[in-house]
Amino acid sequence: MKDSAESQPAPGARPAGRPPRVLVVDDEADLRELLELTLVGMGLDVDCAGSLAEADTLLERQSYALCLTDMRLPDGDGLALVAGMNRRFPQTPVAVITAYGSAENAVAALKAGAFDYLAKPVALDALRSLVRSAIQLPAQQPAARGAEAPAPGDPAWQLLGESAAMREVRAQIQRLARSMAPVSITGESGSGKELAARLIHQSGPRAGQPFVAVNCGAIPEALMEAEFFGHRKGAFTGADHDRDGFFQAASGGTLFLDEVADLPLAMQVKLLRAIQEKRVRKVGATVEEAVDVRIISATHQDLAQCVASGRFRQDLFYRLNVIELKLPALRERLEDIPSLAEAILARLAARAGMARAPKLASVTVRYLQSYHFPGNVRELENMLERALAFSNGEVVNVEDLGLKPTVSDADENERAEPAGEPESHAAPAAAERRPVRVSEDGIPESLPDYLDQIERDTIQRALEKTRYNRTAAARLLGITFRALRYRMQRLGLS
């Protein structure tokens, strides 16, 4: 296919009042006719091609809202058309028609960038559903640098940050939103996997349809099939009425399978069939029913390792892991903590009815950036919610974070000691540290280390002046005793 299309109109553009136009590429005349009749019946304009060469000629003259192509063509592979369309006309979705039961071809097509796939023989209801989703795709707008941050109630606040890792995550979400390919989201607990899944759903053509989130590890194994696929009245004891399952509830939208690695092997087999065939059978029913859902899965475990150990089916792994989205841990993007914490505080303050959110003290920011955050963003949110309750409403100090100190609880008694009476303790010892190097123009090689050095020296001088009475030193420094204790702990003064 040719790579230049300067004279072509913008993909999807059409004269006012004209219906969307679809390109059908297949070498079987009967199938082309069936597809054309179905699409025309939906009120669409249709062009047909029997080869890659014919499709290329049509693409030079006309823009399309959707392209349907067979996987095997007389003069090439349908994947070549998918790749060429993604390169030349990225706004035009391409769906691939695969041979019956060819899961490998379907996965290959989705990995190549196909919007979705249909299996032969083509089910017309599935075709209509795919077309309705495809031609409603919103135009992708490039994100502008410096754009306004999400509002406090917007779930996107948790993906704030200008670190390279988060910019890449946001870019991937925009790309994934335009595809129907299954997505596997990996990341540690608390890193925002469900949030990312919701954003993929909200940014795509199914935004107005249901988003159903399922925690696979929280469903009893005996009820799992009925919960996923629904049941008929009388199917088992207690089934006193017909009930839809998760697949039916998410019809037309997205089904998010959280902690999918916790599914038992027996359920993995049934889930694999439902995803491959796009049909499910309710417990107690004799016939299957078609379902139209996009699958997004997530886990904090290593699925490949689960496959190697025999705890997860390899075929289901390949079906779910068509495209992987990896979310970084919070400790891997520490530069995002200030903006992230500010957004969290704004949201929490608005929920509490406060006129404005308190600010983070500079030392609090540095403390947060030095913390490991095993619970990731979820832990940061919980920490700041406690801090908001204990702060004075104006500034969040380190002591407001409520972290348990490692120093002896006996030090609490120092709060009541007389300010002028010296303690019978030895002078605090600072861990041996090399001075921070400063260039000739006065710029330190590490600003955080340089500020820590200044703070350490200041506290040392205050302790020496008060003969190592920490209560008096805290008063001299204009901070609370607890704040001084935290600073001494963080700076290695004991």
C-alpha cells in the first residue's frame, strides 16, 4: 500500500447529510454481498473490494468510517491492510474477519491494531453490534501540555503527573480506548488498575454503556458460574426467578475482571469459551445467547508465572493478554507526589465541605517523597485523609500524617518536661554523611540532600543551644515536639 495520502480528506469526513461509508474487503463474492446488504440495511454507504490492490485504489479516492477485511486475500494478508490503515488513517477503525475457531488469527489481528474481529460464519447480529460501536468512535484529540488538571470529582485525578511513566500510561489509555481488543492491566495493589480500566471505557465508543467491575477473588466457587452467566428459575435451590449475570449486565459495554488470577481452573475454561464465542449459557438454560462485551482484566500477580506453575490456563492467558498496560508503582514516580497529593487533598476537602484545602508543608512533601508507599496511591490517599482530620486546616505537617514513629514511646513524656531544665541525655549523634557538593555558581548537585543538610545542621544548633532539651529546642524552632521528633528520625539524629 502507498504511504502518501496528502490529497485524501480526513478519515471519517463526509459531506453534510451523507451517511457514513464502509469499505468491505473480501475475495468471496457471496460474503461481500451479504455484508453489503446488511450494512446498506443499516443506512450506510458501502464500497467493496476483492483484493488489497482494489482496496488501495478505493482508499486513494475516498475516506471511510470503517473498514471490514478478511484475513486472507489473493494478493496478501489482511494484517497488512490493518497495519497500513493504522499508519495512514489512524482515525479509521479496521475490523478483521477470521476463520471459524482461529483464535490465533484473532489475537494476531488485535495485536496488529484491529478494532475488533468477527469469526466466520459471520453472525449478522454481531456484525451490526460491531458496526454500531465503530462508527460512534469519538475523534481522538491530542492531549495538550499544561492542560487543566481533572476536577476533584473526576476519576482521572489519580493518574495525574508529568513523569515519563504517567505520560506513557495516559497515551496508552487513549490508544487502547479506540480498540475492542482485550486489555490486561498489571500493577501492584493500590496502583489504580480499576481506575485505568474505567478511563479506557470512558474514553471509547462504549462510554455510554455499562461498566461492570467484578472482583474474581470475592465470589464463592459454587456460585461463580451463575454470577458470571446468570441462571434460570429453578436451576438450583434458591433460584426462584430468572437472573442475568455479569456478562448480560455489561452488554454493550465493558466487563472488568479484577484479580483474574484468582479464578479457579474450572471457571477459566468456561470464561475462555464465553470470550472466544461471544456467547454464554445461563445455568439451567438449554440454549446460548449472544453477548457483546469488551473484556478488561487486571491482577497484581505475574500471570505468566501463574501459567508456568499450572495455576492459570495458557490459552486464557493469551486471550486476555492481547495488549498489556503496566501501571507503575508510586515509588517509581515520586516526582508526581506533590500534584497527586494536592489533588487528593482538594477532593477530600470538597467532600468534607471545607472552603479550601490545606497546603502541604515543604518538609511534608519531602517526607512523602522519601517514603516507600507499599500501598501505592491508595495508601497515599488514606494517609492524607488522616492528615486532613488532624491538621489545623491551613497546613499539613509531617506529624499530621499519623505514621507510627520508631523511637521509644517513652519519649512522649518529654512533652511535659520543663523547658529550661536540661535532659540527662548525651548529645544526638548524626549518621556519618558526606557533605553535598555545590558547584561554583552555588547550585547543589542534589537539592533534597542539600535541604536535608541545612535542616539537620539547624536542628543540631538548636539542640546545642538548649543543652539537648528537645522540648525547648522544638519551641525555639517554632515547631511542635512531635514534629521535631519526626524530623530527627528522618534525618538520622538519635
